Amino acid sequence: MQNNLAERFQDIRGLSPTAEQRRCKQDIRKVKKGGYLEIKGNTYLVSEVFRYLEVKWSSFKKKKNEYWVTELQLLNVITGEKTFIEWEFDDELEIGQTISEVQLKDLTENGKPISRQTLDDIAEEEHGILKFNGKKFYYVEDDTWAALFYRNPTDEPLQVRMYEFKGDDGSFLTLELWEDEDSKPEREAFISRELAASAIKVLQTELLMTNDSEGSNEAI
């Protein structure tokens, strides 16, 4: 319990207490690692920032016009709960928030567990229905894509294909199949919902270092 409290204190201490330092545009596109967001009354630390570059499906070669999707890993500063939001800009800002993570073994097609071949067949036929907890998700060909995943700008990117499905309630099921299974991130599938930009309040775009905080770090 004491360690958890120490972690939560560490998460929140980077948030500037002064209104002047926290005054910034309500634009998630400016947020970097170390920034803070407020979503539906909860305050989150941006613990990581990942980027996806859309590429050609079969070869993973870059397209002529670059299209990026940015993923923010968030930590609730009170509970320590981790979640993700993704944003992209194509004529307008589009944002999605992860509701829950899903294990591939919990997904079925026609009552049978899915495999990589199942997804390849769905993509080839441009049609398919997956079930999760009795709920149906329908394949969306136009939203399915391939990408190069960048943990940071200096690392070699990882190749991934995103298979996209949509539920009757408007939620989305995304399955990520990585070419390098050993280096892939922990999560392999997740359910998300669209999030209005107005629902996000940018408290701080990045970590602010002040004389007081530097002194505190030295004291520790």
C-alpha cells in the first residue's frame, strides 16, 4: 500500500500547481510525454507517446503521403490505472479511447477460436464477424491498415497489421498482428470508443521543470 501511494505521488508531482504554467491551448496534438490530461473528471499523466505510420499492406513500404496516428499511454494519477487514447488528423481531429483490452484467445468466429489464418481469410474476403463475450463485431475493410510502429524516433520501427471491427453499439474492436512476435507490445487486441475533443482538457502539454521541482529532486 505504501509503495502504491509513493507511485501515485510520483505521478502527480510533475503537474504544475500554478494556473499560469497550466494555461495552454485545448489541443491534444501538442501533448508530449510528461504532460497531463483531464478526461471525464479523471486526471492522467502521459507516461508514453507512441506513433504509427501507415504503410502498404503487403510490403510495409512507406506511402507517398505520410499519415500518422499518435497513441498516448495514460496513467490515472489517483488509481494508477493504465489506459490509452489515439488521435489522428484527416480533415478533422479524430480521437479514440481504449475501454478494455482483449486476449485473442477470447475471440471466436463461428464458435471457433481465431487464428492468424482466420484474420487473413477475413481480410481476403473483406467480410467476417467476430464474437467477444457474446457480442458481435463486424469487419470494416476501409479501416483495416498496416503500419510501422515507433516506440520513439530513434528505435527501429516494428511492422504491424491492424484488423478493425465495429460493434452494433458503435464501439470498435482492433486486433494487432505483429511481424516480430518477440518485440511486440503487451496488448494484442482492444475495444475502444470515439472520444470528442471537447471531452479532453489539456492541463499541461509536457513536463515542466521549475527551480522548486529541481531542488526537490536533488533533496530526494
